[in-house]
Amino acid sequence: MTLDADLAVLGLGAAGSSALWRSATRGADVIGFEQHTPGHAHGSSHGHSRLFRTALVEGPQYVALARHAQRLWRELERADGTELLTLCGGLFLGPADGRILPPILETIAAHDLPHETLTTAQVRSAYPQHAIEEDTVGVLDPGTGVLRAEAGIRAAVRAAVGQGARVRTGEQVLAVTPGERGVEVRSTGPEGERTWRFGRVIMATGAWTAGLLPELTVPMRVRRTLLTWFRAPEPEQFGPERFGVFLHEADGYLAWGAPALEGHGVKVGLHDLPAPAVADPSHNPLEVDPAEWAEVARWVSRRLPGLDATDVRAEGCMYTHTPDEAFSIGTPRAYPGVVLAAACSGHGFKHATAVGDAAAALALDEEPAVDLTPFSPDRFG
Ligand SMILES: Cc1cc2nc3c(=O)[nH]c(=O)nc-3n(C[C@H](O)[C@H](O)[C@H](O)COP(=O)(O)OP(=O)(O)OC[C@H]3O[C@@H](n4cnc5c(N)ncnc54)[C@H](O)[C@@H]3O)c2cc1C
């Protein structure tokens, strides 16, 4: 039985575009499949920007991945000739004994990361844009910044094609079936339905993964989330030089935000805003009912009073969660020949180049650059 290519990458979002690039860089004969076009707005990777953080609230186990990812983002910038990552610094705010500062300080201590701690008075004086409570203190992380999301995905696909990868856009994968000699992929696209055979397959289908691989033992829960931008009447107060990226634990929420950049307003989100489950990722509306962002606007009017909380632009998006919020990278027992690069639980964009690189290494029988033990797809079953 002849193969159509040694390797296929299914899904060219954040993880898949990187996996395609890292596979092509290794000289693999690889084809990428994407149901839309790379950089589209119907998955989990649209909305101009994503935060890049090194002093990670998610724990010290992600630092090696973030550092490797940063090296690769820089390599991709050189390959593409575009700026993708701007390290403008980040301010993490909350009670000293709250939900975010203790794990951030643990990550900083474990990896001896450069940082600065700020008292309540110092935060108020240096960052008056934030209205903080009396018990709120700050940690400054110079290793934090902003990634251009769609631009990064398109750059990775361009770099992959430049290294010989083939890409099929508008091609929807219908089924993935491991067999004796390789993996069978059924798809439908501009040329109709077709069955392909590959030596190995990297699955980077984000929120759609559980539907395509029903025997996975890692539970994946997809929920709706929002991207919301607020207008700054005094934009110079909220640019990357004066404002930076932030996380702020206040009023029962973990809020995150990015400065006004390249014509976009200040981006603010509430990570734990209750939101409905997404039954079918292909039908999660991009349009947002104002009732959905009302709570974000209330938070903004309390905590970022310099923004106009009535002037909002919003888009729908999706998080794919696992019970431990950790990624799933590796070959699940139920699907030999398939390497999973998935379930990035709302914090995966920054790591996407490293996740794609790890998946490419595994698919090509190389040793991944980082320890993937915490991300085993079989850790739940
Ligand atoms: C609102 C929001 C804010 C976030 N903020 C941050 C942040 O600040 N920092 C951070 O690091 N992370 C952040 N994240 C998380 C991060 O964006 C995601 O973890 C990451 O983008 C997921 O990438 P992915 O490749 O897994 O999924 P996607 O980028 O969605 O890619 C999956 C791709 O597979 C394609 N696909 C699916 N099924 C098929 C099929 N059957 N056939 C062909 N193609 C298919 C899809 O069309 C899509 O292009 C945020 C997420 C959201 C939603």
C-alpha cells in the first residue's frame, strides 16, 4: 500500500501550523489539512493577540516549554521577517495569599526568573490605570509580552511551505483510523471526498479533537469564551510602553489583559467567567450578545476606570479544557501512529511553537526537546 505522504498534520491552528513548520524543517514529507484557511476566526486562535508569559501562574513545569517556545517564535520571526512577539513586560496583581501570586512566585523561585515585587502604594503610583484594593500587591515580569496570533499561524504555514510542506485548505477531515501500515484519513474538500494514507498523523484539531477521536481517555470539555476590547479615551496611557500585559485577581475573577496595540483597543477578559459548554465547535457564533460581555464591562469600569466600558468590541471563541488544565501531547494507546497536540486549556498559544516542535519530534521518532511526562494523553485512563 503506497502512502500519500510520510506525515500529515490535521488542523492548522496554533499547534498544527507549528507542527507543520517543525516537521518540514526536519525534512519530512508532510501535508497539512485545514478545514478553513490558516488564521481564520472560527477556532481558538483568533483575535489579534495572545499573552506570552514566562513567570507562569500555571506552574514551574511549563517554564521549559515556554522558553523553548520563545526561541522558536524568534526563529519564526527571522524566517518570516515579521515581528510576532513583543516583550512589553507584565504586571501580576492580587492579594499576596490569593490564587495567582503564590504560584507565580513559586515559578519565579524555581527558575530564578528576573522580577520585581511592588507594594500597593508602588502599584498605585507606577500603574495608576489599575484601580486596586488595599490588600493588592504586584509582581512585574519582564519576560511577559504579546504574541500576534493569526500572524504567527500564517507565518508558520508560510515557513513550512517554504521548506517543502504541502497544504490543503478547505479540506475537512471526517475520520482518522489507525491501521496495520500507517493511518487512514478520510476527508472532504474542493475535490470531493477522498481517503488518504500516511505513515503518521499529528492531530492538532483543537476543540474538534474529541469528536474525531472518540476513544481518547483524556476528557476534553469545550466551552465558549469571549474576546473583548475596550476603547481607551487616552490611548497613550494604555499602550505597551506604559501599561503592558496584566493578570489581576479581583472581585472573584482572574482577569487578563493586553495593551492597546496596532489599532486594537485594550483587550480584557475574565478567565473564569461562567460560560456555556459548546456542543458543536463548528457552531460557536463569532457574534456576541451584549449580555455576554456585561460582566466584563462591569469589571472594567471598577478596575480600569480610564477605559470606556461602554465602547466594546467582542468576538466569541472557545477554550478546550482537561480536568488538570494540562496539555495532551503524545501518542494515545487507542490510536497508534497518531500524535496528539491538543487541549491547550486556555493557555496554549504562547507554547504553540514548542508543542508543535514536540509533536513533530515524536512523529519523526526523535527525542522531544522538553519533558512531556505531565502531558501524556493517557494520564487519565
Ligand atoms: C479568549 C481566549 C484567550 C486566550 N488567551 C491566551 C493567552 O493569552 N495566552 C495563551 O498562551 N493562550 C491563550 N488562549 C489559549 C490559546 O489561544 C489556545 O490554547 C490555542 O490557540 C489553541 O490552539 P489549537 O491549535 O489547539 O486550536 P486551534 O487554533 O483552534 O486550531 C485547531 C485547528 O484545527 C482545524 N480543524 C479542526 N477540525 C478539523 C477537521 N475535521 N478538518 C480540518 N481541520 C480541522 C480548525 O479549523 C483549527 O484551525 C486563549 C484562548 C481563548 C479562546
